[in-house]
Amino acid sequence: MWCTTHSQQRAVGVFGSSPPREEEVLLVSPSYCHYTRSIRMAGRRVALKAIDWLAFAELVPPNQRGMFNALKTRSDAIAAKLSSLPETPAAIDWSYYRSTVANSGMVDDFEKKFKALKVPEPVDTQTSAIGIQETEANKSAAEYIEASKARIAEYEQELSKFKNMIPFDQMTIEDLNAAFPETKLDKVKYPYWPHKPIADL
């Protein structure tokens, strides 16, 4: 397998007209191939972090189920591709090239550059931000739960009042005023009908 067309051209110039083996392409273009393989290895290490999809699914609302299924399908495909890659790239037999290539100094130069090449792994910049969002979300949820408990207690008290009150068809005006104080008319302050401010009508 050849890395690039540019690598093919350089490989033909060094190793002759026949296509080089993969190890030879690594020699001709070590930066590209080593970078590609290092990214694959880094990607595989990232993929090793397990995801509890069952627990994840329980948190997904019905209207987002399609998005969740698409995410899982894509994640499974990437994980399967990464698991098919080797743990480490094939080692380069530098002594073989020194005995084969006329200019052994060029091989030494390639080996030096290859070993000096360091490919940075992706830096996780999101976990801490997600952690902060999770903390804020948990705090907001806890506050909402406490407020909901207070509302439930208030509604239960009001419901108990309705269950124990005299049926409407048996109430007198006094019973109505006692059950619902806001219905009582202030005939002293407003002696004329309808016994309430005009603005409240």
C-alpha cells in the first residue's frame, strides 16, 4: 500500500521501477505514514473508553430517540473500524535499508527524522466544560424539584379543601364566603350594588 502519489514517485527514484513494499514507503515518506498511523493509534485509545448505552438510552426523551440511534450507529461503526487496526505500527528494518540503499547516509537521515517525529494526541478540551454544565444542570434540577415539592404540597392542601367543603348546590352565601373569602362583598365600604370597585368588574 502506497501512501501518496508523491511517495510513489520518490519511491521509484530510490528503489527502482517496481512498486515498493509498505515498509519502503514508510522510509520514503515517514512523516505522512507515521502521522497517519499515530492518529489511528491515538483514536483507538480514545475509543477504549466504554459507554453505557443502556443507561444513556434511559435519559433520552422520546422526541430525541432518532438522534440517539444515529449517534450510537455512528459510534459503533467508528469503534469497529478502530478495533480492526493493529495496536502498534509495523517496525521498520533500518539495517535492511542500509544494506540495500547505496547512500546509507540517506537512510540514517530518514531514521533520525522518523524517530524524532512526535505526533501530538488530541487534547480533551470539552470534558471540563461538560462537567461544569452537568454541575449547573444538577443544581437547577435540584432547585426545580424542591420548588415542585412545595407546589405539590400547596396543591394537595387545596385539593383537600375542595374534597371536604360543602357541595356547591348546598352552600349558602355565608358558606361560599367562608370557603372563598374573595367572594365576600364589602357592603360597608361599597354600600351600593355591585358592592365592589368599578375597576374590578
